[in-house]
Amino acid sequence: MRLCRLAVRGFRNLADLDRELPAAGVALLGANAQGKTSLLEAVYYPVLFRSFRGAPDQEVARFGGPGFRVEVQLEGGAVQELGATWTAVGRRKRVVVDGREPGRVAEAVGGWLAVSFLPDDVGLATGAAAERRGYLDRLLSLTDRRYLSALARYRAALAQRNSALRQGRPDLAQAFDAPLATAGAEIVGKRTAWAAHAADRFAAELECLGERAGTRLRYRGGEGLAERSAWDPALRAALPRDRARGTTTIGPHRDDLVLEVGGKALREFGSNGQQRGAAVALKLIELAGLRDARGTEPALLLDDVFAAFDRERQRRLAHRLLDTPERQVFLTAPRPDELPPGLVLPVWRVEAGKVIP
Ligand SMILES: Nc1ncnc2c1ncn2[C@@H]1O[C@H](COP(=O)(O)OP(=O)(O)OP(=O)(O)O)[C@@H](O)[C@H]1O
Ligand SMILES: [Mg+2]
């Protein structure tokens, strides 16, 4: 699926624009603070109808402006046009899908598919376990509705159970054991199944990037908690600790995805380039999952991804990014010499918010 036209008004520092976009995508070049990330943010906005940085809409609107508007024309998917208007007065967001306004913004999500890699996403490899759990939850929720439902049930049961533990009411806490266990077993089961499948893909992606040391990806969680029957004894055994700490100490909300290079934990011992490579590999796996679930190739948005890589890895990554002709790629770099050799994408310059093909 492709973005063929983008029209933006009042969006961050970008000058108002209305442009056709090349089918292959575009490499955005420009000095710092010119608007490269802002343009990627505008391209991504109609994916979730919010900022990919998680910024609130009032921060996306141009400083002191009345609001912003993003319109896109698409091809290769079920939807042809998406539009979003955010108005500062009343802080209202209006979303339009092919000329019609859905009841809720969530109903418009899915018309335009893209996966973004931002500088902070290296946290997938270097950050706390919560980042990787978030990755798993996002990925599995997108591709499996039953996972999403199990996650909602698990979170509700966990919140109630923890609240009872905090109040010193273990009897009340145990009332939530059954829903916690049922949803928890489903989550752990689906996560472990995913990890077993993704381990080879992770290794292959890193090898493709030029990583010579062996790599591993595995799910680390409570022993056997993918089985519903393992939960009752595990919760019983953990209860004294749960009571003392006032929180549930076992379950998928404590688990992690362990990444290793050369037999060592990537988070503690990986080099900067290795960690960034692993984070990019996870994003490429996310992209493949989305493609398989939706039957169309999502776009890939990469903000400043090449800087940490040596020439060889840059070249390999460029090759990997462009190896799928249906994939539209948008990327940014501050200097032309940071663009890897062999990257054949139209180059646009971004200067003081203006986009110059
Ligand atoms: N809501 C806003 N309204 C106007 N300008 C904004 C807004 N938010 C951010 N800016 C400014 O827009 C400019 C461009 O930011 P952007 O992040 O797009 O730069 P960039 O080209 O990606 O730079 P870098 O190479 O440093 O990442 C910055 O000076 C930033 O302060
Ligand atoms: Mg930037």
C-alpha cells in the first residue's frame, strides 16, 4: 500500500504543502531542526490519528496556530482517502475516511499502515522490560483479536487484585485469581509461541545486517504459565510475597523478551550499533507481522537510523529496506554522506519547514 499524495496545514514547523509522493518513497535530507521528523510525523499521523512520538495534538499544531489538517491519498488498500483536522478551539479532532465521518476515531485506524523507527526506539534493545512487553502487546494485538481481548481482561483482573493486595485484603485479592489465570495463560501462550517463531527471523534479520556473532531471542516468563493449570499453585506459592509487596509478583506483566548477541545480553553488553541493529530487526519483524495480518505491505518510516552504523551495515540495511518493491520507505538523515551507498530513493530537501523535491 502506498501514499500517493500528502497535504498538510498548520503541522509543527512545516510550511503548508500539498504534494504527490514517489511510489518508492523518499529520503529527506536537511540540517537539524528543519522539519524532517515533522514531515515523517505528518506521514504517520493518519496511521493512528495521533503523533508517533505520543505528543498530544496541541503540541503537533503549529505554535500559536488555530489547529492542523492532514490529508492523504492512498493506493493499494481498501481506503483511498483519509483526513484529520484538529481544531485548537474546543480541542476537537475530526476524521474523515473516503468522505465519511466514522463514529469513533478508532474506526478509521487501519486505512493507512506504516511502521516507524524513531531514535528512541533503540530502547527496544536497551530499555526496561516494559518496552519489550509493549512491543509484544502491540504486535500481537494488531494481528490477533483474541490476544487483545485477553490483554484487556488480564489488565482489569490485575488492577483489581493489586488494589486488594494494597488494601491488605488477600481474601479479596484471591477472588481475581481465576480471571487473571485464564487470561494470563492465554497471553503467555501466545507470546511464547510468537517468540519461538520469531527467533529465527530475528537471527536472520541481524545476519542480513552483517552481525556475525550468533544471536538469540527468547521469552522469559514464569515457569509453565502458558498452562492454565500451572497458575493455581504458582499464585498460591507467590501469595506471601504478593502480600508483603502489595502487588502481584508473577504473570506476563513481569516477563521479558531476552535478546542476546554472542551469548551475552544485548541490553548490558551490546555495542551501540548492535543494539540499534537489534531494534531495527524487531521493527522489521513487526512490519512482516502487520503485512501478514493485513495482506498488504505497510510503509516503513525511519528517522535518523543510519548514523550509528558503519558503512558496511549501512549498505546492508539500505539493501534490506529496498528489497521489497511494494514497500514505500520514508527516511531522514542530516547529511548526504550519511545516506548509504546503494540507496536508490528520490532525495528531497527540508529547509525551514519547506519541502523541496
Ligand atoms: N508545534 C510546533 N510548531 C512549530 N514548530 C515546532 C513545533 N514543534 C516543534 N517545532 C520545531 O520544528 C523544528 C523542526 O523540528 P524537527 O524535529 O522536524 O527537526 P529535524 O529536521 O528532524 O531535525 P533533527 O535533524 O535535529 O532531528 C524544530 O525547531 C522544532 O522546535
Ligand atoms: Mg529529526
